[in-house]
Amino acid sequence: MFNLFKWGFKKSPWVYHLAASACNNCDIELLDALTPKHDIERFGMVLVGSPRHADIIIVSGIVNRQSIERFKRTYDQVPKPNLVVAIGACACSANMFRDSYNFVKPMDEIVPVDVYVPGCPPKPEAIIAGIVKALEKL
Amino acid sequence: MEGLKIIFFNYFILPGFLFSAVIGLLSTWVDRKVTARLQWRKGPPWFQPFADIAKLFGKEIIVPEGGSTFVFLAAPLVGLSAITLVSTILWMSNVFPAVGFVGDLFVVLYLLTVPSLSAILGASASKNPFAALGASREMKLILAYELPFLLSVLTIVYKTGSIVLGNIIGFQAQHGITLFSLSGIIAFIVVLFVVQAKLGYVPFDAAEAEQEIISGIYTEYSGPALGIFKFSRAILLFVLPVLMITLFMGGINILSPLGILWFVVKYVIILTLIILIKNTNPRLRIDQALRFFWGPITCLAALGFILAMIGW
């Protein structure tokens, strides 16, 4: 059966950027994906500022002792159903911060992560491809 | 019973909700597409606003803790019902000029402020500092633009000698449209700026400035409630140009194919003007917007009214 909501979700995923504690490199690449050259509005994606409007949470960076509470709270503020895309090596595997005193636990033990986009930082094309893969999971 | 059925049909389907929502959503797509082209982008496909609405109506709705649940959820509906009524009255007056009642112009003017007021109500009920800031800015903006708006409409009322929409259209059919006079042009320019502020578009989008206060008045809204706000904004984008066409460009002659074509041409011209102003201006601070409306724009509107009294 044709599911109107699923169709709408796939055609209009609003992106919310959540920097857990990134070094800004992935964030810059995400901003690059928003520029006219890549133009993610072709796929209906819009960067929204409020977690209440979000459909896809894009997380960058490891979750550390400072940000874990805020991270959980922000995730709870997002209306369900939603998707989580982890971008960058830190969000995927904690990278070189694995043994750091500040690292709490891997991201998928805190929230359900749908797609991992590796790279340090990932290219804008890879981020867009990751979001499209996440939409296919629906 | 039959009359009630016709009223329901008019309100919910043909000139009312369904019709104006579809055209309004298509207009928001035109807005987004033209904006994208002006920024050397490709832009969204034509069904984009419909996909947004379909998605929003399937999502969860979160009521913020500590806010007023009833006002928070009722506010979008109040705005939507008011703007739908405006659309119905305007279209019925254009298609059947005889169905109007004395003072329907003022009913339309009052109802046009209700979407902004409902957004203020909802934002104030959501217990969010960004929303409260946006609500305060929206309130100042209403105070700013209502005076020149009413002065310009008074110019038209003075020129046509009527406060009934049907008679204003009839007068223009006999004596030529009101835009073709000095006072008419001045009033048109003033109303164009006011429409920009009523729609919450750049340069007067301080109430939902996404770069500084998240999304302002809509910050706490999610799911269907946000979708209803999107509906009222889309219908507003359709209704305000129709009001301008009714007041300044001789209304809509729906009974002949050429009349419908003329309406489309007029509508596209006004929509393009709105989108061009939106895309070629920076955002004004709220005090600058207030100074702009109470200074030059109100003076211009008063000048237009005086010129109308002289007979230009």
C-alpha cells in the first residue's frame, strides 16, 4: 500500500545538526553540503535550527562526559519517528579518543544509530549519500 | 439544510480551504524554486510542499512541559480557520459580487491579523525563550504595519466610496482600476511592503529569524501543529495577493477564460515582486522595521490618502 507518510518522510527529511563534541572539521564539511554547489534542497532536505522540526539528526564527534546529558536530552526532544546519522570517524568509532579519560561510551549504546559515515572528515558527497542510505532503511 | 451544505462546501472545498491550500502550497514551491534559482541552485521539485505537509502530519506532536496545552494546540487552528474564512469571503465577493454584506472589507482586514495573533498566542503558550522573543517581535511588527495598511485601504475606500468588496470591484469595472492613478500607485507600494511584513518574509522576518532565534515563534511546534501553521502561511501567500488584486487591479473575472488568464498574470506579477523583495534584501532589526513603517511608509500612505482627497 502506498504510505503517504513514508513518501513524505523520504521526500522531505529535515536535517538537524548535533555536534556532540566535534573538532569542527565534520561540521565544516556538513556546512559544505548545504552550499549551492551540493544543494541538498534538491532532495527536500532543509537544515532546521529547532530539534522539534528535525527528522534526521546528524551527529558529529564523540560523546564525552560534558555532552552526554545534553545529547540524550536533545535526542528526546526530537519528535519520533526519526533517524540518526553519525558522521566522521569520531562518531563511528571514537577514533583516537578511544582510550581518553573523557570518552564515555560508543554512540550506539546511547541512541540507536542508523547509518555511519566514516572519514576524517567525510566528504559532503559521502554525507549526502549517507542520508540517502538512511532514508532507504525506512 | 441546503444552504448550510453550500456554506460548508464553500468554506472547506472550493474557494475555501482545499482550493486555497493547494494553490498556496504551489505558490510556496514557486517561492522556494525562484529563491534557489537566484542562488544558483537547482531547487526542490514541485511536490516539495506537499511532501513536507504529508510528513509533518505523520509525526509525533510534543507539548512542552510547563506550557499551556490548550492554547498551544488551539492557536494554529484559530489562525487557519481565520485565514480560510478570508479566502472564502474574497473569492465569493469576486465571483458573486452581490453576496457581500456591508463592511465585509473590514471583516477581511480584522481576520487578516488573526494568523499573526494566533502565532503570538501559541508562541507565548510554549514556554520557550526563543518563542517568547519571536512573539514580542511579531507583536511590534503588527503595531508597525497596521497603521499604513489601514491608511492605504482607506485610500481605496475613499476613491471607490464603498466598504463592500463587491462594490469596490464594480466601481473599478466602471471607472477603471484604482492602480492607474497616483494615489493608487502609492497605496499599492505601501500595501506591497505591508504584505511582505504580514507574510514574515525578508526584510521583515525578525520574528522567526532562523540565524538568531532558532525559528522564533514556531520553535516549539512539531508534527501536525507545525503543519497547520505551514498551511496558514501558504494560504496567506495566496490570499494577500488576491486581496491586492481585488483592491487595486479590478478583481477577478472568473466567468470568462480571458479573465482567469488575467488573474493568473496579475497573481504571478505580485508573487514575483514579493519573492524578488525577499531575495534582494537583508533582514532589518525590529527597531529598524518599526522606524521604517512608522516613518517613510506611514508618511507615504498619508500622502496617498491626501492625493486621493484632492482627486488624483
